Amino acid sequence: MVQSSEKPQIAAGSAAPVERNNVVQLLGNPGSHAITVKGLSKRFQTKAGLVTALSDLNLAVDSGQFLSVVGPSGCGKSTLLKIVAGLVPPSSGTVEVGGKAVVKPYTDVGIVFQRDLLLESRTAIENILLQIEMRGLPVKQYVDKAKDLLEKVGLADFSGKYPRELSGGMRQRVSICRALIHDPPLLLMDEPFGALDALTRDEIALDLAWLCERSRKTVMFITHSISEAVFLSDRVIVMTARPAAIVKDMIVDIARPRSIEQRDSAEFEQHLHQIRELLFHKRNS
Ligand SMILES: Nc1ncnc2c1ncn2[C@@H]1O[C@H](COP(=O)(O)OP(=O)(O)OP(=O)(O)O)[C@@H](O)[C@H]1O
Ligand SMILES: [Mg+2]
């Protein structure tokens, strides 16, 4: 496990609040957006009828910002992430990443899902380098970087191990390394720690914070853990039940590097409280 040692900057904050459909949406700093979502809707045709997962969603994420998305199960979080990744087409509206319209999957991104999706026939380092192979990049030039990443997440001695020889936490660390090896400016993570025990979650959260603080990546991170969201993020958005709308857009102005112990602090608890109240209130209203 790695420890934070430098103090990174909190990414640029958000600006003008905009009222729409009774929700407040903060639209960030114009011109510096890594992700811009405009009027995004997604409907699925199912046997039971039309399911509207997203309806007229607007969101702008600044470059270098760590954004967490929380909200009730089934509200449309994964759908949003898949559309941003270009894996699923929107029904209407637009998504831009780095100023370019997203119309299909693209390569300048690292994606981590809840299941690590490692290939069992490949060792840890071979799984990481798969990312390079798939992109047609020179694999040999990335071997040292893969080793370096493994070392940073405490797996220096495991590079030659097969996934079956690794714990769930180790496997997910390898998949995070795989998402980072090509140094993408954008990281999309959908409940990456969902299958892990609480202690391992904390450890990997520290690893992820450390890695992201150094490389200033833009991150969209979906989680059911409010505490994890506040701990990792520069900004947290809270979604309503389906179709998802943003009910809270919160800047987490807690200094970095953050330690696990800080989670007991009053300022941390304050942030948690704001989110909890919204989620709980919405569920009961
Ligand atoms: N391919 C699909 N076909 C039909 N309906 C879908 C499809 N994908 C998602 N949905 C529906 O869209 C809604 C949003 O799903 P989504 O997976 O985005 O939710 P989520 O917020 O990620 O939920 P969870 O927190 O449980 O992962 C749900 O009602 C889901 O059933
Ligand atoms: Mg989901």
C-alpha cells in the first residue's frame, strides 16, 4: 500500500448554479472541461415498455477533477458512464470528451468495472500490458512502467502471478494498473471496489488517491459508498432516482493528501451528512 506524501491541488471549482427541473446544476469553469454532457437522455426499449434511464442531463467536469457520482440503485449511473465511454449511444443529447464529440469507444481512456475482467491465462503484468497490445503500441517500452505501477500499488512481487493466485483486492489493483498503463487523461470507474471487503476498499482507495494526485487525471467514479466518494473526490454529484437528475453538486474542499483518519473529522462528517440527508430524504419523499 502506498502513502500520500505531497499536497496536490484541488481541481478548479464550479461556477454559476443553473436551475432546471427543480434541481440545481453547477456547470463548472467554461473552457476547461474534460467532459461535457448536454441534454443527455437515454431510453431503453424493454418487454415491459420504455425505460427512461436518463432525461435531459447536463454536466461539465473540469480537466483534472476527481468526480464521484452517487445515487440510488438503478438511477442511471452506469448508463451515464457507458455513454461517456462511448460504449452505449445516447437517445438524445451530446457528450464531449476533451472537446471532441463521443460517438464511439475511444482509446484515451482507462475504464475499471466492478468485475476486474482479468484474463486468467495471463500473469498480472501480462494483463496490464494487454492494454498496450490492444492499442498496437510497443509492448517492450511499457514493461518498466507496468512494473512501476505494480510497485506503487504494493504488488511488486506479484507481477508473474496469475489472477487465480491473487486476492480480490490484488486483482482489482492489477485492473487499475491496466487502466493507467497508457497514461490516459480520463479514468472512468464504475463501482471498482464494490466486490471488496471494507479494509481492502480503504487500502485501494488510498492507492487510487495517490496515483491520481500525482498524474492529475480526470476521473468519473461511481460508488455506493458516500464515505469513499467524499474521501476520494474533488466534487461529488448526487443523483435522484430514475430518470437521474442531479440534486446536489458538491465541491469537497478538504485539503489533500487525505488520510483515512481524516474520515473521523468534523469537516468530513459535514460533507457526508449533506449527501446522506439528500439520499435519505429523496428515498422517503
Ligand atoms: N441494456 C439495457 N436494457 C434495458 N434497460 C436497461 C439497460 N441498461 C440499463 N437499463 C435500465 O436503466 C436503468 C438505469 O440502469 P443503470 O445500470 O444505469 O443504473 P445504476 O444507477 O448504475 O444502478 P446500480 O447502482 O444498481 O448499478 C435501470 O432501470 C436499468 O434496468
Ligand atoms: Mg451501475
